[in-house]
Amino acid sequence: MERYLAERVKKIDSSGIRKVFALAAELEEPINFSIGQPDFDVPEELKKIAIEAIKRGYNKYTQTTGDEQLREKIAQMAAEQFGWGQPSVLVTSGVSGGILLAFMSLINPGDEVIIPDPYFVMYKHLVNLLGGKCVYVDSYPDFGLPVDGIADVITERTKLIILNSPCNPTGAVYSEEEIKGLAKAAREKNVIVLSDEIYEEFCYDEPGVSIGKYYEKSLILGGFSKTYAMTGWRLGYAVAGEALSSVIEEMTKIQQYTFVCAPSPFQKAAIAAMDYDMSEYAEAYKRKRDIVFEGLKDNFGLKKPGGAFYAFVKSPVGSATEFVEKAIKENVLIIPGNIFSERDSHFRLSYATDDGKIREGVEILNKLYKET
């Protein structure tokens, strides 16, 4: 069978995640700190709008670019936030779909893509799939945006810089100063910045800052999956100013031959979602963040996450994978950090679960710490 497979599939490694779930397969009702999706449901009002859209027959293809009203609303938002004159918008099948379309439109074999480490796992594997070269810039131990490190590794082969704030897996929210610094470095070398802002509503201590406000060659990817718990609805968007309108055009062309369009009835619900107040939900997640931080900071020296719903925790033993295996045996499901990093020194904990489960899991992790 090996001879039938394309060479590109060998560039993607899912063995780390598979190992974790293999270890967890026999667990009964584990404390699940592995899932990167909200534990609340889509708000009822938004569900009703999607249901009504289905009943009214919005079940066929939209235009490849997406529902016109939704695109107009996204464009208006971008114009107000970033000062862009004529934003170009593509509604995508999740931010993941947007990342794939953007990478396919921009990355040639041999092109370099700069990625702060730790990183969202998809970036690495899609770059490799397309024959690009990942250039990692270390952000340990505090996970701030390594602006100087990024500037130092920009070369003639650099095609793209990846930005993710709030960040998966660290929960870091980059400061305005850091974002401005990256914009300056990118502008000096004329490099596109792809900014993954799927967790934009989950900023707990200070508002998130988008590079779209400071750099005209920013490609902004946002979505509805995390904020509104629509993970299964597969809805995201890509938006750019006039400087990158041609990138949106090429992404649209590729979408025409791949995803075709994002799910139609859910786009109607997304229009309403953009005006729906989710601050109560964000406050609940701030409380969850605080439970994790207060519970783990003394033993694990945890850097306080500023957003998203993840903590990236230093392992008390040399190998985070080894610690993860011990935690899983105690019914706590966490993910080794080497899934998200070139290091194996930390583990990712998602606190998108019940407060009681969080406290129980934190207690077990502290017990394991004391046993090491």
C-alpha cells in the first residue's frame, strides 16, 4: 500500500496525538483537559435563527465568497477597526479552512514561514504539506511575541509570518507594543502577516490588539467556532485590505474547487452572532482561567494565560510526554507540548470544562507534582 500514497502525506505526523488518545481509550469519564472547544452550547437565539434558515430553504450553495449580507457585515467591522477603505472578504469553512486556503495561495516549495514556538499544530503540518520550510522562533519561557527574534530570521525566502493572539496553546495575548513591533519588522522587509484571531473574544486582562490596525499587509482570519460554540458549524472568514485583495481573490478561486462554500444556513446565524453579546461567557472563562492559575502557579510556576482557554504548563519532570502518561493513568487527559512545539518541556491544558472538574483535575496534577 505504501507505494500508492503521495509523498506529501509522509510530511504530516499525527502520532503524538494518537498516542495520547490511545492511552485514554480505556478511561471512564476522564477529567478532560484536552478538548479545544467551549463547554457551553450555541446560544438559543442563534440556534433558532439557523433552524429558521433551514426551514426557509437556505440549504443550497451560497456564492463561493459567502452570504452577501455576512460579507458586508465583516467588511464593515474591518473598515471600522483597521481603517481599511475597501476590505475584501471570504467566508470560509472554519478558520482551519481559511488557513489552508491562505497557505495554498501563498506558499511555494522552499518558501520560509516564520512561526513563533509554541504554535497551533496545524501551521507546521500544512506548511510541510505544501513543501514550505517552517522557521521557528522561540518564545519560552514567558510566551511573549519574540519580535526581535522574528526580525532576525527574515530572509529573501520568507513568504509569511504567522501571528496567533490569543494564542493556542499558551493563552498568551500579545501587547500593543509587541504588535506594533512586529508590524514595523514586517513592513521593513515587505512580508505578509497572517493573523489567526479565532480567540479574539477571550481576552481577560486587557483587550486584544489586531495587527490589522497597524499593518496594511495583514491577512486576518477570524471565526465563530470558539466565541459562539459553533465548532461543528464550520464558519470562519478571511479579510484583507486593498494591499492584499489579490490574496483573497486567489483563496476564493481555490475555495471554488475545494470547499465550494461555507455551510449556508449557519451563515445566516453568523450575521446575528456578530451583534450578540458574549461577555457573560467570556467572564465565565476568566473565572476558569483563575481557578487553573491559582491552583497550579505555586507548584508548576505557571505563566498566567491572558486569553483563549488554554494553559501551557511546565512539566515537573524532564519529559512532558512522560508526565502526560502519568496524568492519564490518574484519569486526567492533557496533551504533551511537543504536539505544539519543538520542545517536550510543557503540556497543554484546556480549561473548557466544568469548574468542579477543573478543581478536581488541578488537585490531581498537584498530587502528581509532589510525587515526582
